[in-house]
Amino acid sequence: MTPETLQKAVRLALAEVADPAKASAMQAYMKSAMPFLGVQATPRRAVLRKVFAEYPIDSAPEWRRAVLALWREAEYREERYAAITLTGFPRHWGQTLYTLPIYEEMVVSGAWWDLVDEVAIQRVGPLLKAFPDTMRPLMLEWAHSDDLWKRRTSIICQNKFKAATDTGLLYACIEPSLSDTDFFARKAIGWALREYAKTNPREVLRYVAHKGISGLSRREALKNLPGR
């Protein structure tokens, strides 16, 4: 199996389940410059599981080349979704510090929520949990980045951590973006706090009293709390 073989198989499989009539609406909804084939999430996930099972990858370097080929040479947005999905097949190759440059490239060049958020929560987050000594300083660095999507990643990467959330890190990643008026920065702050509120609502109520939190972030943070 070569990266080119896998790439060809992915493209063929996606084309077989595509609905071209839906492509333009999907592109418009996502405000994407890259066109869509018209493959919705459920059939996309099904065909990708099949392809990745039929074309197993034998080494981490080969896996890396295949992921980057799908990402960098994508002609349709679904191919970039496929690249992100491949970072979880097999899971152990995607969960080492070796993969950090891949995820950073996806965050920076993807630069939109449909590509960044899964990488942030499902890939960067687990790396933070597994390698806190390396990842914590990196997330603090990303939190101060000029790149919006790195900042968003640092804020939401703990969204699945529940009681294991490092609140000190969460707040330190939120703080540099409090003055940002960008919708996606403010939404990220509210989303991260809303997820943590499922575990510790009192702490989130305390934190949102901070005068620097925007109305949008506050509403998002408190959305699921009784009486809010």
C-alpha cells in the first residue's frame, strides 16, 4: 500500500456515495472556497472505515505520508475530512508527539471550524492528556498566537476532559482571547466553559462573573444551567 494507492481508493469511494445535487448547498453552508462532492457525514464515515480497513498502513512514516497527501492534495473538502479521519486509523499512530506537526498544519491551513474543531478535541486534546509536560506549554503558546485557530484549539482542546479538566490551563488559554471580538474566539470560550459546567457548574458561574467575558461567551457558557 502506498499513499497514492490509498488516496485513489478514498477518492473513488467518496465519489461513489456522493450526491452532486447537495454539493453546492454544502459548500455555501460551510462558506468554503474548496468545492464539495456532496457526501454527507454518515455515508462518508462508513466508506472511509471500509477503505481504511481494506488498505492497512504498515508504518508510522507511511501513515504520515498518506495523511498529508490526502490533506495537501485535496480537491474536495471531503478529502480533508478523510485526512482527519485517517489520523485515527490506527489510533496509536495518531497519539504520539510525532504527530504534532501534522495537527498544527491542519489547524493553521484548515482555518475553519469544521476542520479545526475535530483536530482540537479528538486529536490535540488526547495528546495533552497523554503528554502534559510537553503539551501544556505548547497550548499556552498557542493561546497567545496571532493565529485565531491555534487560539481556538488551545481553548477547546479540553472539551471532553470533564473532571480531569485543568482549569488553570483552561483559564490561561481563555484569557488572551477575552478581548478578541471575533465570533469564533468568543464562541470557543463559551463552548469550553459550557462543557466544563457539566462537571462543575458553580466554578463556571464564578468564572463568568469576570467582567471581561463577552455577552456571547457568557450566554454560551450558561446555556444549559437551570434558570439561566
